[in-house]
Amino acid sequence: MNIKKITIMQMGNLAHVVIYRLGCLSGLCAVAIFGMQTAFAAQEPSDVITTLDKVKDEKSADLKHADAPICSPEALAQGIWHFSYDEASRADLVWSGFGDKRHANKKIHKDVKEPLLEMIKAAKKDKVDLYPASIFRSVKKQAWIVNDKIRKKQKPEQIYFVSSPAGFSEHHTGYAVDFYPVDEKFVKTKAYPWLLENAEKFGWEQTFTADYSKKSGVSEEAWHWRYVGDEYGKHLFEPRTCQSLIVDENRGVIDEIKDLVDDKSSN
Ligand SMILES: [Zn+2]
């Protein structure tokens, strides 16, 4: 069994909680809290990196991929929140029915395909075109996107304002969709007001709203929507903050995410 230790220190040095994340067995994952130690009163802020203040509760422990997400330390160093997401397994990805079926970004999680098509069909009835431009994105592809910006000498605050670090994009899950056109022009389309009015009925919500942008430091995106119409979607995207801190031992989790990325992609 795969056992990972995560040490989380709550903001304010109130408690030092040691959590062992137990690996998934027969589709079930477990999280166990093994001990609570007293505060590190003298902990320097510079010794800590960040994660969310929410640790899995028993309810979410049965859900697939129930590992607690973390915040990207690279982005957080710029005051920007990006949460970690597991990449959907290849077996769970299917062609969305749009664009070239060989392209990864036209694939979607099998549980989300019908809810997406249903919403697109309803929009069509109202004479509104919703066209998915980009759905699934691998960790490797996200690493390429970010590394390309680094190569072009963009600053971290510019990069993480509009892009998630590899391992931290909702697109990894196959539960998020960018509708065409993937830029500010989307606000001017008939699709955007239609989505604001109707998406919720179909289980979809906009991730990067104006309000969320203010809190998280991530750019507002009218075109990016995620599915919260099933238990897994609700679990993946439950509201979170990056207000708690994680000590350096959690670097191990960050390194695991980095291991997923092929070195070649950064060249
Ligand atoms: Zn997106």
C-alpha cells in the first residue's frame, strides 16, 4: 500500500497535524490523521509553503482519487491560488464528439460527455452555439505550456495569472471545458449570457468568475466551465482557499507531480 505523509500546519501555528495519506485499494482511498502535535510557536513564515485549509473528511474518503489537493507553491509565491488535480486515467477518457477524435483536448471524462452534450443541445434549441475548444489536458501538455512561457521570459506573476502550473489545472480531470472563442471575445457571444442563465440546470459552473478572480489572483475566464453535477465533480471542485500552510515535508507531493512530467517537455 502506498502511504504518503503530509504534514500540515494551520495558519497561526495553532496545530501541527500529521496526516498519512493511504493509497487507493480496490478503488477506495483513505486518509488517516495519526497525530496532532502542539504548535511551533517560533515557526518562521519563510519555512512554510502552502496548501488548503481543508483536509478530507470521512465522506470524501470513499471517492475515487480522494487525495487531498494542495496549492501550488510556485503560484502562491506570487499570491495566486492553483489547486492540484489528478489526471484522468486514459480508460476514463472518451471522444467528446467535437473536432479531431485523435486530439487529447477533444477528449472528455466519460461521465461528463452526456451532461455536456445535453447542455449543448439545449443551447442549440435556443439558437445558441456552444463549441468546446479544449477539454482534457495532460499534466505533460500543461508543463509544456508553462515552460514555453518561461522560455519566452514571462514573469511568474504573468504566467500564473492566466495558466495553471502542471498538475494544477482543472482540465487534467476531464471535467472542465473551454468554449470557443477562448479569450475575452467570449463575453460578447450569445453563449456567455446563455450559460450564466442556464448552465447550473445542467450541472455546470464558471470557475474563474470576477469574484473568484479577486480572491484567488487568477484571471477571470468567461469561457472556462466545470462540471459539478455528480458526486465526483462536487468533490473535485468544492470551494477551497489557500489560507493554510504546509511545511516543507510536503515537497514530496510536489515532487510526485513533477515526476509525472517528462523532462523532454521542458526543452
Ligand atoms: Zn480552461
